[in-house]
Amino acid sequence: MVAGRSHLAHVDGTRLFVADTVTHEMHEADFGDLEVTFSIWHRPVWSPDDTRLAISAFTNDDSTCLDMDCGYHPFTTHTAEIFVFDMRDQSVKRLTHNATSDEVVAWSPDGTSLAFTQASVDEGLFSAYWYTTSLAIVDIDTGSMTELHDWAQVPVRDYVAWAPDGLRLAFIGTVDEDTPYDPYDQRVFVVNRDGSGLTQLTEEGAWGWILGWDDSGRRLLYTSYDPSNRGESERRIWDAVTGTVALLDLDHLGQGSLRGWSRVSGNVLYRVGETSTSYERLLRVDLDSGEIEQLLNARIDGHSPPWPEVLGLSGDERQLAVIIDDDRLVVYSTAHQQGRSVIDFPDSVSLDPSGSCWGMWTASGIRGGCEYRQDV
């Protein structure tokens, strides 16, 4: 399920349902005569104004047939296409018609375009999963496409970030088509919305992670890790106007992790985990003045190393969600720093810190999912 501000989308094999959480009405998307099949990794993405839902689905028409005996079932012999379901008139619009698997990544801030990936590997249902892809933009109204990078690596949506002004994108990619996907060799790139100005921000041999744009869309926060440079990760800020890169040194605050930009302009969020005292600290740092504000200083009772896996911070920066000891989801509040457990799982269910769990904050709370194992 995927939640918008007032809608909840649910995909059930070959059907897409959207519930209005205000009126409690249920709507089913009508794809006409076209047969579609949804997959577990093609999650729907809501538009910024919560009126349209973009989703990828495998189809059974000739335009998506791979170079093989297509047969009948679209999930195994055809590629995925992009569709948009409009809640305002219950219409479905198809945006792509090709033999590459197209996966929705992110809406532009103005809601006029979609960033998406294309994979052309002849592997049927696996063609959009863990393969090197290209990154492109499609215009919702006209269907016109703009190629951004031939060899992008975008296995998860966090690897693409639109600037708030919509003028450029940051993404994870590779430098040549012969490089297979490697989570430890991901380069950070930026590119203009029209496909010009492609710039690699991480050096050769280094890999990085995108931490987001500031509210002006001018500065990009990212990390660069060079194994040959003492194995240390550098925190960096790239300025889109000057093209310069500045190092961000926060080590004096203690060993921790940079969480990204704060909702307060010009500030960043820094998390410090004090394993000796089991305290979780969250700091807001003003990059211009150096002023530090402590948002959270909560003790995590009953926790054992390693330190908890952070799921994320709420949009108002008042709550932090963490996974504790594989099986507890706890939310810590800046108003009530002792924290409280919001989910108690049975003994047969365990949260997995290795990466099979995912979660994010929405306007109505935490949305997420997790694989589970049953003890027999």
C-alpha cells in the first residue's frame, strides 16, 4: 500500500485500487482492454498535489514484447510501462510504449514530469531489478522524453533527488555500460532538467550517497567515500551556481551520521549515537553561524550493539523512528524524549536490519514494510 495525503493506493496482482480516506470511497483504475500485471518492486508514486498516481505495470501488447516468444503472460515475457491514474476524473493515461522496462522514480516538484529508469535486459520480469539502467524524464502532458544518463544505477528511489525548483536532479550512476551494478561503487551525478550539464561529483574510485538539496535548490548535500583515502567518508556541499565543492566537518560534535538538510533554512541535521550510555542525540546545526540546537537526547532502554537502524525523521522534525534489536520499532519525540514503542511484534516476526525493511514518514504517520521469517 502507498499513502498520499488523503488517498491510499493498493495493488493486487492485476488490479489497482485507490481509497479516499476522507469520503471512504474506493476506486479501481480502468485500463480498458489492456491487460496489466503489477510487481512487488514497482511501487506507485503520488504526485506532489496528491491527485495523480504514477505506476509501472507489465503489459501484454506487441510494443512491449521482448526478443523472444512472447506467449501470453505479460509478467514473464513483456516489459513494464508507465501509467498515471488521475483521481480527479478516474482516468488512466499510458506514458510509454516501448520494449524496455520503465520504472517510476520521482515526480518533478511542479508535477509536470516524471523521472524514470529504463532497463533493456532480456530477462522478462527481472529486467527492472538490479540491472544497470538509463535515467530519463517524461512529460506528463505530451509524453515527450529527455534522456539524462545512459548508465544510471537507481535500484531504489532514494538514489534520485529533484531540486526543489525543479531545474536539476542528483542521482547515482556509473561511468560506462560495462560496469555492473555494485552498491559499493556508486558515483554521484547532477544534471539539468533538459539533460545538459551532466557533472560527476565523486572522484574516480570513490563512491557516494545523496543527502538532498537545500530549500533553494542551489546546494546539494552528499557524501564521498574513497577507500584509498584512509577509508574515511567526506561530507560535502556542491554549489550549483558557482560549481564549487565545500567540505563539511562536524566531527567536533561526536561520531555520528549526517541526516540531511533541516526544515530550517541553512541548517543540517546530525545524529550522534553514544553507545556507552545508550543515548540517541539529534542536533540541528546552522552552517553559517555554527549554532547548535539539540532536538533530541533520548535513552534507548534494553538496547544492545550495534546501534539502532534509523528509519527516518518526521517532516516537522519532532519525531525520530528507529529499529531496535531487530524486532522493535520505536518513535522518539522531542516533546517526550523518553520515547514510546508504536509496534510490538510477536516472537515469530523479526525486523531485519540488513536492508529488507523500508520506511518513510508521510503526513499521516509512518508508511513501511518488512519481510518476516516464521520460526518453525
